[in-house]
Amino acid sequence: MEKLWAQVSYEIPGAMADEISEFLLELSPDGVVTENLMLDTFSLDCVDESPIKTVTVFFEADLHLTEKIEQVRSFLEKAGCSYPGFSYKEPSIRYIKEEDWSSSWKSHFKPSRIGKRIVVKPTWEEYDHGPGDIVIELDPGMAFGTGTHATTRLCMEVLEKIFFREGPYGELAVGKPVQVLDVGTGSGILSITAAKLGAQRVIAIDIDQQAVAVAKENVILNSAENSVKVSDMPLELVEGTHDIVVANILAEELVKMAPALIEKTARGGFLILSGILAEKEDFVLHGFPAAGIKLAEITREAEWSCLTYRRNP
């Protein structure tokens, strides 16, 4: 019998999008999409943040569907108290056959500009790039999104500034970064970004086998296999030091891995830390000892923070 899926969409305050998305991913690892209702997909230079966003989750249309929708309702009514103007609205539900499901979620993803030069383009979308654009093709797989979450965007923006010696990195950078280590690579987007920005050797590691498989496919898709090597190698087994180490993982894991992350950063190199909720920013700052490294920049988007350190020369 052909499986049936339910595409369940909620309209919520934009500021609530990350919180509800994380909850929905616990209920359904099969796909969560956040759509900005004011996004003009034909003009990447004119993106307005909408006060209202649509978050869509895909559930199997089985006996547990009603129970899951009730769980979401309870979560929203409880969490909504922290967001002015929130009122619970019943979701819209669309039923999709198995054969149509994998393509349905893709309709939400469009090309997205990050920083000044980087454009992330899902493989199924057309995009006419302009002079100076660095285009990244991405086929993320439903478990990894399009790579344009705030935590990833913040990392990409810092990478761009380091490679082009912009902002605080104009005076700090010593030579062009050659070697990059991407810890917790996911879809591989940060490794691909580093390679397209000019890194000669990128090591991308992840403990999730599915992530490793997806990242390898995306590296090939972007013709970056000569410079990017993806594996499930543990951090402690990675050899040498690197001009840039980037880790986009949970705050608690960053602090736990602090000594190893610093050790893998070359002297004079940069350590980029993301995946940090604003409320955990101080926790991470206190978790990285001042000896040997110096904070270069803190960037923020929505409720997320990105900390960039420079290791002493």
C-alpha cells in the first residue's frame, strides 16, 4: 500500500521560527521547512524579514498523526507566551502521496545570497549569477536543510571576510588561508564555501554517516573533490594545524571540545564557533580560555551568536 504523508504548516511569529523548528525536528526527522512570507525569490538583494513565517513539517499520515499535531499545539501555546502578539492558529494540512513527497519540500527552497558574494543555489533551481558571485550548488537531503540557517550564514559571512580581508580581518590576516578544518560538516556547505573562496585543502569531518554521505555528494556536485576531503574521522585524529577551524555545533559540545579545537588552529589562524544560542554566548566565552587565543569578533543573527577567535602568532 502506498504511504501517505501529511504536510502540516503553521503560521508563527518570525522570531519563534528557530525554536519551533528544533521542536518539530524532534517529532519528525523527515523534514522541516521555514518559509519567509515576504521573500521575493527573484531579487536576492531585497530580502525583507517577515514578522510572520510559515513553518512546515512532514509527518507520516498514520495513526499517530493526530497525537503529533496535538503535541505541536501544546508546545506552541506554551512557548507562545514569550512572543508578543502570538495566538495559536490551526495548521493547514495537505496530504501527499509517497511518490510526490520528496519533491514537495523542495518547492520551498530558493537561491539565497549570503554576505556580499556567496549565493547558495539548490540544484533544482535556476539562477543567473552576476560578476563576482560565488555560487554553491546544494542538494542538502531533507535532514540537513539548505544550509541557510542563521548559524551557517554567520560562519559563511566570517569566512568571506577572512578570505577577502574585510572588517576586523583586514589587519589580522596573515597571508591567504590555505588549510581549513570543518568540524561537524553536515551538508558540507562550509567546506565547499572555503574551497570556493580559495582554500587549497579542506578537511570536513562529521560523526553522522548520513552527513558524510550527503557532504561527499555536494562536494562532487561543486567540483571541489580535489580540495575537500570528507570523513567520519574523530577530531583528535586529525593531523596538523589549520589556518581556519570552523565548528558549527551545539554550545555544550564546543566547550567540551575547546582544547582540541584550539590545538588544531594554526598560530595566527582563526577559530570560528557557531551554533550558539544568544543565551549561551557567555557560557561559550567562559569555556574558551584566554591563554593562547584572542576574541576577534562576535556576530549575531536573530537569537544566534558566532564567535571568532584568533590564535596568538
